[in-house]
Amino acid sequence: MPYTKRTDLAVEARELWAESAPKTTKLSGVKAEDLKCHGYDVTRIQILDREGERALDKPQGTYVTVELSALARREEDAFARGVSAIREQLLPLLGMVRDDSVLVVGLGNRAITPDAVGPSTAKHTLATRHLVEHVPEHFGHFRRVTVVQTGVLGTTGMESAEMVKALVAQFRPNRIIAVDALASRKLTRICRTVQICDTGIAPGSGVGNARAKLDRETLGVPVIAVGVPTVVDAGTLVSDLLEESGRDMVPPEQWGPYGGGMIVTPKEIDTQVADISKLIAYALNCTLHDGLTIEDVDMLTS
Amino acid sequence: MPYTKRTDLAVEARELWAESAPKTTKLSGVKAEDLKCHGYDVTRIQILDREGERALDKPQGTYVTVELSALARREEDAFARGVSAIREQLLPLLGMVRDDSVLVVGLGNRAITPDAVGPSTAKHTLATRHLVEHVPEHFGHFRRVTVVQTGVLGTTGMESAEMVKALVAQFRPNRIIAVDALASRKLTRICRTVQICDTGIAPGSGVGNARAKLDRETLGVPVIAVGVPTVVDAGTLVSDLLEESGRDMVPPEQWGPYGGGMIVTPKEIDTQVADISKLIAYALNCTLHDGLTIEDVDMLTS
Amino acid sequence: MPYTKRTDLAVEARELWAESAPKTTKLSGVKAEDLKCHGYDVTRIQILDREGERALDKPQGTYVTVELSALARREEDAFARGVSAIREQLLPLLGMVRDDSVLVVGLGNRAITPDAVGPSTAKHTLATRHLVEHVPEHFGHFRRVTVVQTGVLGTTGMESAEMVKALVAQFRPNRIIAVDALASRKLTRICRTVQICDTGIAPGSGVGNARAKLDRETLGVPVIAVGVPTVVDAGTLVSDLLEESGRDMVPPEQWGPYGGGMIVTPKEIDTQVADISKLIAYALNCTLHDGLTIEDVDMLTS
Amino acid sequence: MPYTKRTDLAVEARELWAESAPKTTKLSGVKAEDLKCHGYDVTRIQILDREGERALDKPQGTYVTVELSALARREEDAFARGVSAIREQLLPLLGMVRDDSVLVVGLGNRAITPDAVGPSTAKHTLATRHLVEHVPEHFGHFRRVTVVQTGVLGTTGMESAEMVKALVAQFRPNRIIAVDALASRKLTRICRTVQICDTGIAPGSGVGNARAKLDRETLGVPVIAVGVPTVVDAGTLVSDLLEESGRDMVPPEQWGPYGGGMIVTPKEIDTQVADISKLIAYALNCTLHDGLTIEDVDMLTS
């Protein structure tokens, strides 16, 4: 049995299916389309039924991937276009009405760099609930947003899902946006790809330590997940490389010290996580509050 | 009307009462005793009735102050004795039985140095609930402890008290220990005094921005507060100095730009907050888990 | 003898002189002018001779103060105007020619928040010497800039001045720009005022711990100092308040525990130091490299 | 041509030689011995001549490796034994006399976690030169130690070697100890192995970006390097795995997106770098100052 390739991206799950399935088979129960959005490549995958779920090993729903390639090339308006692209893809998945309130959840461990996308995004996301409720004359046009960093089981003793469940019961948000680090199969996608989906998330996937799920079923509220791959599992990298060079798989039992918990990551992961987290936070702020611009967010968060 | 001197310490509230009351009056409704504990000066103040409440402007209950003077002199066993002293004073106020579970709450803003005692203590406090529940064969002798940093209203949109209320409903702890920064009247007490009380706390007192209370009434669970003064209000400092030098008060309207929100703090506040937070966390760990030593905590938290 | 009021700002030294001198005396040896620069109030003080030196207790030279009041009011273009104002005031004091190289020195202790202006500014300042020398085809139009954080005596065992002297001998810069935290007399100036002078600096003034000087005499190269007040000495605050309310001074011997090393600082000092440091770094970058814009710096430093 | 396996450890260079050389060949010009030191495995490799240099691709000199395996198993006295073992191996390589002064250099980028061993060690190393010189009555029995973090070329514009050269000319230390992150070939050695050698170092090896050397030849002073592997080069990992499973090499041109600059590192790299840096700093402190104990260092650095 070959080493199981690990990815949290629907777009890569589809690639893996295509590689393993007989050439003539058609992927049924899955609809995919490629588009351009503010200059970025976007792939929109819909898993429509049980067959699609089994094929891609993901629950039914919509998975949108934005490839922020221009960020890496440091093009001048790359940040602004990235914010617009994520906003445009996020809005229909959120499907909110005027007065809806939102809980933004930063998942992951801020003390582990490749796991810090959630906490780092939360830090730049505007919390407005208290302003809307106490100073409506100035903030009445904002949406009520609460922001939480759940921490991780090892330092809190509470599953993130349990903690969010408690906050949902108390604050009754209409939507949850959960931000987390993911694992991808390809190194080129690290900190350059954002996946947005309407099926929730199991925190900790990115660092190979999945926990209880946050989704509509467990929380009673729609959960939109925003994820960024920050690592490639070392085993996945090796398997891929072997295949591409036409070699056989290495059976897991021969992995020895090369396996368990090792990750591949770029040297500049600290900066890259900081940059992409800021971009996502700006996109959330501009999505959640009508008419807010990047300059407004600069003023309100600095 | 003179500038109101600001303190969160019962021991200082009593001093202020003594200074303002006629010499012959006796402070009624308040019982105080001085003792030594592991070489440190301890003052134990009990507010017994409504009269005592009015005199000291604090709710009925017990307030214990440990003066960790030896820490400043860097005596060799100062840390270990401090841990023992806080443990010994904390235990009777907690009044726990064998199977009680505890929620430790780190209040305050970790991005503002003098407000970071709560978050910094939480970081060093062992979370054990998940270990006790999932690996009872190894951790059965530990108490179930959950740990949370609530963040502050401005960055979460949620009052700390509301968030704790939500967690209490979900996790049903038998006791809450809330750790926060306080304001004292005397500079000599900064980061050298620990106040433990059984009457709960209003988060943010230390930085002059008090919020909804965490106490037995609001949460339905006994709340033990552990506080450390990290600042002196600039106005309080000036008033005290004037009085001691036999001068009149400065009326608040003459304060102009010297008042509002200015704090007095030692230059080394970053290190001092880090040091005292670690000491409190070690004391909590040794209090909450029978037989745990400082060396054990070193091993488990490093 | 009254408590000596402490300030590192020439503009405040002049105010103190005016308060203590007989009304009819004229301040001789000092020239001062007020101007507007990109909407900000600028004061330009020149100490012309020994008499001026004695009166203001500062060496002969030019001291320019920019009051960045609009930053506090969060006006939209406050940052861009601040960068332009500092650039415009800094350029003539630097008096550079095309090929001059510059050493930027961040003084102070990055582990002590109110002392971190220097290190924090250095972090955002572009180092370009290696690029100009090794990739002249792309970076030939940049000036050669080296950047160093000297650390502090307590953690390096070396005086900052000695370390800079060593680097000057090795790298032979034509100009030195030294950035440090200062002490002011007025709370309203904290993190809102930038002083630029051509007389060098004694590091550590801001936190009351002055060390060997960095100036043209000790280093053999013109030293332009850029300073920001981050604290008010607690004693200075009290003296000022007493005077303004018509009371006598408190003699230093009565200060007791209120004096030694205590500082007054705003609660938000962490954010304020981060913000002003970024502004100064951007101003340095735009001053040192012809034609560089804020957007360029965003691209090059993020 | 196979992918060149990358390692900075002499002990691994010897393993690689043994794997590639014909079975009957003897490694000439290299002497190696295995010993135990405070319970840890120590390997002492001496490169004696040009032949040895060519075989292991390292300059003549002594390379000692301490394998701190017990740290990973969290044995109780692992830290204290590690400090003793490193001290015992370091002392003869330093070969100091009573009055020698020492410059400790922390190489690497503190903003990149796996490159932060040098800066992080420097932070915990006691600087004593100023104390010995100014307060000899209290510190006369200490050695004069200066400590510097050089930063990296990209943020300073100066090669670390140039900066150290400048400091050597100014402060005239008798010995230099340079601490840096390294790359190893085996994941099991990450943050568990310390290599001490008397041949100096090229900074940045650990993150694949080697710079001008710091050694006796370039600086005129003996340079002892202390290095810790924090990463495995992704290509090296794959090559090794292929070989062990009996497969052919993958030619570099087939690597595509899997190569350039990617590293393999444990998820817990942040904590592991912090822990090993502290251990090395404590070992340096106990080595440089006669009679200093771990408890003394605790008191002096906290």
C-alpha cells in the first residue's frame, strides 16, 4: 500500500483522484470550473452527492481556491486585488442579510509559526459588536462582529469546537468564519493559495493533528472556513517526487525516522504567514462591513 | 474635592481609610491580621459587613496580600518560597474537594505590557482536563484544569465576563481563578505584591478601564481573584506626594494634560511582569495538583 | 533646591529657561523660528554660541522639532504628511552628496517598550549597501545604507558608542543617523514629537541612563540624531504640576519611594512606539534614497 | 549525478564518506573516537591532514558532537548533564588562560525560527566586560565577555564576518565563540545534537545561505564554533530515503518545485530552538566563568 498523500485542498484532492483513477473514468458527483477574479486564477469545486464525497474524501459543499501567485512576484497592486478577489468569492458563500452578526474564529497555535494563520488573522480582524451596540450613532452601519482565538487543546484543555459551541450559545451569531492553516500537496501552493468553503473545518489539519469539527451540524450555524496551506507533509512530498520520476512507492514501514510529524516548509515561513494573514484579515473586514476600504482598515487597525 | 486616590488593594484601602478618618474612630466591620508565611509578610483582611464594605469600598470577603519583597533583592530561594506562600494562602480560599475542576482565566491585554499579567500567567498554567479525561491511567491524580485568555473587549467584541459565562455553562467548572493586573497606590508594591481574594474581580481595574464583574453572583461559581499591581495612577502619585510634604491638594480641574490615563511604572516593567507571572503560574500549578513540585512544573511546561 | 526638570528636547529646554529667567532677560545665543511643514508645526532652534549652550544645557547646533499632532487624531493622510515633513527637515541637516554612504544606528533596548524606538525603527529601515555593491545594475540608484542595532551595555558588555566606533573604522560611512527614545517634560509630546539635530546623541537619555556620546568629535563623522520622547520622568511631572497650581516645590529628600527611576507613560505605549518607529523608518528610507515613495517602501519591507 | 547530500556535521560527513567509498578503503587523515560524557554519546573527530580535509570536505581541526538524546525523553537531570557535557568538551578547544577575554557571537536571523539559535543563545549569555572593568571589587573573578548578535546581511547591509572583524579590532578579544544553526542529514539529530569545533564557521550554513567565514585566518583570533542542526534540506531527505529503500537517485533536473530552499523541520521547532539555545547559553556561562553554577545563571539572567 502506497503512502497516503495528504492534502486539505479540494482542488488537490481532485488532482489526486485524476491521477489514481483509470483514464476513462469520469469523476461523478463533482462539478468544477476555472475562472479569473481580479487577475487571479480561481477554481470552484462543488461536491454534489455521496459519490463526489467519497471520491474527494470531503463533505458536500462548495470549495473555492484563489491562487495568489502575484503576491510572490510582489506586483504592485497584488495585495489590493487579493483582498477584492477573496471578498468576491467569500460573499456568496456567506449569504448574509443586513443585520446578521458574525463570529470570526482564529484556529491554531500562535506559538508554532506554520500553525499561526488563524491567530494572526484574528489579530487584524476588527471586532465591532460592542461598538455597534454601545455607540450606534457612529457604528450603526457596521455589522456586529466578534473575534476569538481559541488556542489549542494542549494549552487550554478545551477542544476549539467546544469553546466555539459555548460562545455560539451565549452570543448567537448568524454566521461563523473559521480561519486555519492547512496542509497542501504542492510546495508551490504554500502561503499562496486560499481555500474558502461552506462545509466547516476540523481545526489542526494543517499541522496533522485534526480535532472535533466546526460545522453547521455541530454548531447549528453556517460555518465558512478560510484556509491557507503552510506546510507539505514530508511523506507526501517524497511520494510525489518518486512517482513523477517513475519510481515505485516506498512502503511506509521503510520510512523510519523520516516520517512522523515532519513537515516541509519554506525558510521564510515566518514572513509569509504574517503577510497572508494580514491579507485575509483585510479581506474579512472589507467583506463584513459594507463600503469599508483598505485605507479605512489601515486607519482602524494600526 | 481632592483627587480620589486609586487602589485595587484592600490593604491600601485600609491605609487610606486610616489617613482620612478622625484619629479616635475605629474601623468597624473589618478584621485584619499580619502574619509571616515562608518568610514573607502577609496581611489578611476580612470585610465582615456592610459597614466594612462602605469603609473600604470593596465587597464582603477575604483579601490576602503577600509582599514578595525578597524577589526584588534576588535572594536565592525567593522564588520557591513565593510559590509556597501563595499556595498556602490560596488553598483555604479555594476550599476545594478532590474531584473539583477549575477554570483559570487570564484577564487583560497581552499587547500592553502592564496589562499582561493575566495572559502571561495563563501561558505558564498547565491545562489538564483533556489529559485527565482521555489518559486517566497516567493523569488520574491531576485535577481537571482548563485555561483561557479572554482577550479584551476592543479586540474581541465580547466582555470577558460574558465569555467566561459562556465557558462556565459549557464546561461547568467548580471553581474559577481569575488573574489580572491591578493598580496600587504605592510604587514599592508594583510587581512585588500579590492579592488573593474570594470576592471575584472586575477585569481591567489595573489599567483604569473596569468592565463587567466576574464573581459568584454573575457566574454561579466561586471566583477567586489573584491580582498583581503593575501601575500607579499618575494622579494618585501626585496627591500622595503633596500630602506627605504637607501641601494642599491640587483640584482635578487644574490637572490638565497630566491626568487622563497616564500611569507610573518602573522602567523594567517588561521583565517584572514576566517574572511575577511565572511565579503565580507555578503557584497555581502547585496548588491545583497535589504533590506537584517546582521541578515537575519545569519539566511539564518547558 | 527644586527638583531638576528633565527633558531631552531643545524646545522644552527653551521653555524651562523662559520660566525661570527674569521676565526682562533675553535669551542670547539662541535663535528660534516656528514654521509649518506639510501641515505640522515645526520649531527650529539654533544654539549659536557658548552662552546659548549654557542657557539650554545643550551643545551648539540645530534642533528641529516636528509636532505630529494629527497622528493622534488619526487624520487620513497624517502618516504620509509626517513622512514628508521629517524628510524635509532631515535633508538639510544631513547635507549629503550623491555617493555618500550612511550608517543608521538603532539605539536602546528592544526588550523595554519605551526604550524600543531605535531598534524598532532599525527593523523597518532598508539596508542597501550589499545590494548597491553586488547588484549595481538594479540598485545603482540607491544610496549605500548599513543598519545596526547596538543593543545595550547590560546585554552586550560594550558601550554603543564603542561599537559604532568600530563599525565606522571598518565601513567608513559618510554620515551616521542615530535613532533613540528621549524623555520629555510634557505628556502631550509623548510619541507625538520628533526631534532632529546635528549634534549627535548620548544613548539612553530617554530612560534616564545616559552613556558615552555619539557625535562628530568621538566618531569623526557627522552624527544626525533622530529622537522621540516616550516617557516623562515622574519627578518632572510632579514639579510641573505643583508650579502650575501655585504651590511650592517638594524638596528631593521628601520624594522617598516616589522618585528613582519611575516613569510616566501612556497605557498604549506599546502601540504608540510601534507606530512612530514605523513612521520614522519610512521617512529615513524616503530621505536616503532619491525618488523612493511610501508605496515602494511598503513593497520592499513587507 | 546524484543529488548532493547536505550536512554541516563532521560526524555525518564521515558517515557519507563511508557509504560512498569502496568497502575496503580506509578513511585516511581522520581520527575518530566515541566516548560517554555525563551520560551522553560524544564523538570526537580530528581531521589531521589534506587528505582528511578532502574526504570530509572540512578544514583541519577538531569536531566534537554531543548527542543530547535524553533531552527528548525529558529525563530529570538532562539539562544539567547537557550543560556539563558541553562545558567539558568546550573547555579544551577554547584553551584559555586566566585573563583571556571572549567575544560571543550569535549568528543568524532571529525572525526566522530555524535560524534563531545564535540570537537566542546570545540573549541568555551573560555580558560581563563592563562589570569586570567598572566594578572589579564584585566582578573581578569573572572573565571579560562581550556578546553580539550580528543580524543578517539582508537587514544590516554588512556581512557578519565584517562586523565581527570590526569588533575584534576595537575590543581585542582573545577568543571568539560563534553560535549558529546548522543543517543535518538526519531528522533525528535536529535540535538534539551540538557540534563544537575549533575551525570557525561560515554563517548561514544551517539555512543554506553560506557567507564569508569567521575563522582564525580571517579574524586573527581563534574561533570556536558551536552549532545546532535545526533543519534537513528537503533534497537530502529524499535522496536518503530512496537509497535506503534500494531505489535509484532522482536526478536534480526532475526535482522541479520540490527543491530550492525547502527545508524539513519538526512542527515544534519554535520550542525546540528555544530550549536548546537556553542549554547552550547556560553551558557557555558555566564554561566562561569559573565556579558558576546553573542556579547562579538562573539568578543572573532572569
